[in-house]
Amino acid sequence: MNATALKETARLLYFAEAENREIERMTSDYPDMTVEDAYRVQEELISLKLKHGSGIIGPKMGLTSRAKMQQMNVEEPIYGYIFEDMIVPNGGHINMDKLIHPKVEAEIAFLLGEDIEGPGITGEQVLAATDYFIPALEIIDSRYKNFSFTLPDVIADNASSSRVVFGERIKKPENLKLESAEVSLMINGVVKEQGTGAAVVGHPANSAAMLANMLARKKQKLKAGSIILTGGVTGAVMLKPGDSVSAQVEGLGDVSFAVCS
Ligand code: 0L1
Ligand code: MG
């Protein structure tokens, strides 16, 4: 894709999100779009968001479960970025009329105390550089009709990022084994999805390590102070007005929000 096409694609995605309007997948117009092209579109999209005044909180990993990777036929997850204007206070609400067709998934986030620079980073190194774990709910809202996309489409669309609710930061408990920590996602008090931290490429720290190694290919690093959303521990559940959503992460506590019309 040439520079004009990259910019135009990013602009379409930016306005689809800003106007909560679903659009056709980008690969309908650009069937040859590669994963590299898609990350370049994502970079353009991120520049647009920064230009419009929202800062970056940190990166997110997507497609971290075996099931989602198989479904998209990929060997490694994808990444995108979470912005300040995506943050919903814990116990707060999201407005359905500002979104397209949101889904929610329960995640575990890491707050880094030190920079992490790949290649060759391991989950153990990530854990050593992490100060806090945070239970989180991620609201994904693909800009594409029917959540239907190819891999380059979803990368270009900032990995479907839309909103995030963070729970309380917990100073990294030394004896908490995140891979076996049980996570439940509840809607209106009913458990809809359950999993353990191992659902995220074996351990959420492995996901952050993979991210550090992917960023190293672009000579980028994970920075101290950023919050990394490591990927869905549970499957994603469709939201509707009136839903009351919460997640419980063993050893880390609860996080919740409500859905308004
Ligand atoms: O956070 C995620 O795992 C979502 C990645 C993009 C795929 C999707 O929208 O389901
Ligand atoms: Mg996610």
C-alpha cells in the first residue's frame, strides 16, 4: 500500500470509531494488504488519535487464546494501544449509543516498574520488571460490520480496542501464581465465562514478553509506567443496555461497570 492509501485507510477507521459507525473491511478495497501494511495503518491511526488530544496508556495484546489464534490462523498474537479516552472508571458506565456492537472480556494488566527491551525477553523477566497487577475488563468494538475481519483488518483497526475498566492496582503478590488464578466474567450476577491466567499464552507474563519481542523488531520497547493489557482470560461476551458487568480475578479482586443505553 502506498502512503496515501495508508493514510486514507487510517482516516476511515478513525472516523468510524469517532462516529460509532460500522464499515466494510479494509481488505475489500485492498485485498493485498499485508500484516506489515496493517501495522503501518495502525501507526497512522495512532498518530491521528494523538493529534486529536488523547494520550497512550499502554499497549494491549489481542488474539492471545489458542482458540482465537487458530480461528485467525496465526502463530502469534497481535497488539494495539489503549488511549486515555478509552478509560472507564471502576464501577462506572459505558454508553451503548457511543459504541457499535461492544463485547467484553476479562483480562489481567501489568503496570511496569522498569523498561523492557527485546529481543529474547521471557515471562520471568517481565514479572521481575512488573510492579503491579491489575484486574481489568476490556470492551472490544470492531469497527467492521458483524465483527467480521481478516488479520490485517483487525490489526489496522487497533485490535478492536474501545474501552477499558481497571480495578485496583495490587502490588505484585510474590506467591500469586497467575497461570492458575481463576477468573470469572459475570453479567447481571450470572457467570458467563470462566478461565485461568494460563488461557493467555500459558501465562499473562508470556504475552507481555511476546509483545516486547514483537516491538523489538521495530526497535521499540515497553516503557516503565505503562500498563499492558495482556489479553482475554475469558471469551468475549456481547453487551446490551442494562447489563451490569463484573469480573473477579482470584488474588486480585473485582472490577465492574454498567451498560447504559
Ligand atoms: O482483545 C482482543 O483479543 C481482541 C483482538 C481483536 C479480535 C476481536 O475483535 O475479537
Ligand atoms: Mg482483549
